[in-house]
Amino acid sequence: MHQTPFPAPAVSATPATDSKPDSATGQVMLTVRELAKNFTLHAQGGVHIAAFSGLNLEAYAGRCLVLHGPSGAGKSTLMRCLYANYKACSGSILVRHRNGFVDMVTARPRAVLDVRRETMGYVSQFLRVIPRVSTLDIVAGQCTAHGEERSAAREKAAVLLDRLHIPQRLWNLAPATFSGGEQQRVNIARGFIRHSPVLLLDEPTASLDAANKRTVVTLIAEAKARGSAVIGIFHDDEVREAVADAVFHLQPGRNHAS
């Protein structure tokens, strides 16, 4: 008997429609206009590779925009541009921050760090943390860095690690020796322990089993309910359909939203 791995109570499973999200459903939190990114391969005679150009999209509070397309279409490149890990060649990425907007393309490094600290969260595919720090403190550190008491932060971290099925015996160990799936779950806990008005998710379920995928779907639903504008890459069809309110299709030379 077939069982649906992501039941309706976790999150509305309505697939993205073929219409642009209505701004009335939530405040615009991030706007991309005419964005372009090229790479220059200096070791290969200065060859230029265009990742994308003329790209436009918007992300709304309380909604999830999914970046979708074949491998090599530029999804992760776009995600890194949104977070300013990559610098776009032209265009703008306007993020609602405090009482205005910050353009992540032209902002000074201090302003970018300020946006990351207060407004934009990012769950990447890989866990990069300070060595020899316990898993519990790595996750709790996202809260203590913003002034929360250590004991309260560790309680929050423990709840999330338990929800993501990280055994308690591992909480006081550094995650360097964890499996890939365990490290990814620690990364997810770090990303969700605090509210982020804009939350970027780069394949957060890639190494997870069905039970943990269900947990991530629920965490995304909870983030949306708190008003987060979620932008994510999901290669799992069922996860994508469960969380997506809109889909931005990336194809080399033909990028658009639906």
C-alpha cells in the first residue's frame, strides 16, 4: 500500500500555480532585478562562462519560492549571489532590512554582514564550523551570538536536535566525525533555531531519510507561519511540492517564474 511521506498536517501541499505570487499575500522581502553572473576561467585563457543574465524574481513573507531546473542551470550560483558569497556582475538584489532595503550587489562588506546577522539565514549543503566545539554549542551559538542566555539557547538547540533525530550521546561531541546526513541535520538546526526574515535553503534534504525530510518540511512550514520568506533548492519532487508556493524555473538562457 502506497503511503504519502509528507502528510497534509505538516504543511499545505498545494503545488505552485502558474501565476506570479500576489504581493497581497505577504510583504516583499527580496527583489532581484536584471541580475547577471559570469565566471572567468583565468587558468584557461580567460574563457568567460555565463551563469545567467537578465534574471528577475521576488520573494514574499510567509511564502516559499523554489529554484528549479536541471543541473548546471545556475541554481546554487543564484543562491550564493543572494547571500553575497558570489558577487553578481550586474543588476540588483534588494533585501528588506530594518527600515529599508540593502542591495547585496553593491553593499559594503560590513552591511552584508549586518544583513546576514539580522535578516538573512542560509542553510548550505555543507557544515562549516569551528573545530572542537560541541554540536549543542554550535547550534546554540546562533542564539548566544544575539544575546540570549546560554542555558536557554542550549535548551532550544536540544529541542531541535531531538526533532532532527540526532542522538543525545552526540550532542557534546564536535560534528567533524559525524556522517554526512548527521552533519546536514546539525546545519539545518543552526539555520532554523532563530527566526530569519529571509531564509535561503540549498538542498537541505539531499542526504536525509524520509523521517528527517518530513521534519524539515514541518520546520519550513513553521518558518513560513512566522513570516519568513523562504527561497530553496529541492531536488526531491515530493519535498518540493510540499513546500513550494511558487517556482522559479532556471534554464540556460531562459529563466522565468511561474
